[in-house]
Amino acid sequence: MMTTDNTIALDLDSVLADVMQIWLEEYNNMFQKNFTKNDISDWHIYNVLPITKEEISSLFIRVWKNRWQDIPPTSNDIADVTDHLISQGFRVSIITKRERVTVPFVSYWLDLYKVSFNDLIFIFDDVSKNRFPFFLLVDDSPINAKEIISPKRIVIFDQPWNRSLVSYDRIYKLNQLLGLL
Ligand SMILES: [Mg+2]
């Protein structure tokens, strides 16, 4: 299959929005702990913290609903990067898997940080991101990474929970994407 698509897909959580900072702040407050992002060395948080899948998800929902304004961007220039990509003729598509109740807060957050994009795709089920149109996806999830099939490209956004993925392009800040295009 030829890919002539000029769409760059960006994941939201932990690629644009550094949500784990606030998630951990809430977790630490609740359980009187002192974990940092570097402690989260596994994508499945329940493998590294004593917490269930359901509790993980409800804490994400709470963070997005009640503390979305506190969620920092992964770097201060994410809006400059998305502006630049669009000015270079790329389409920017934000593709995010999440609980439906968090949808409005995601929109508010993208407005607050003036992130430019051409479309915003919410996935509420387990469908692979691979089925959406893009030639390159930036994602932090090892699961999403393995679902992307050539000629589509995956670029890993570095996070402590994806360091076991070794044979992938990896960026540490969104602006490093510009050097890979
Ligand atoms: Mg993510």
C-alpha cells in the first residue's frame, strides 16, 4: 500500500499532556506515598503500584475532570511545534484513547495550551490506532507502538514505561520530531 497521506498523528496523554505528573500527585496524596514518574517503569501501572485497573482508570478520569488545568504540557513549546508542522503543510491529527467523560476537558486543555490541530479523534474502545489515517504516529504506549504496521511509522515519545522498546525512533521532546521528518 502506498501512503501519500501527509497526516502526523499525535497521542495526547504523555506525549502532549504530561498527565502522569498530576496523576501521581493525586495518587501520592491519597496513599501518603512519594512516587515519581521514573518509578513507573511498566506501562501497566498495576504491575508497579498496588492499585487495580479500575482504580487507575478512575484516577485518570478524576485528574482530567478536576485538575485538567494543572496538567502541564510535556514541554513549553508544544504549540510552536504543532503550528510549525501545519505551516510546513502537514495535517496534525490528535488521536487519543480515553474514557468518554473526559472528552470536554481534553478540548479545554488543548485550548488552554493553544495546541493547533486539524482533527481530534477520540477512541472509546480497543480498536487499533493503526486503522486511522496518518503516515507517522508519535505515541508513548508500547502497545500502540506494536500495532503500527509499515509503511506507517511510529516514533516513541520517551517515558519511563516504554524504555524496553529499543528498535524504534525515540524522541524526548516533541520538537525533536522535526528532525525526523
Ligand atoms: Mg499516551
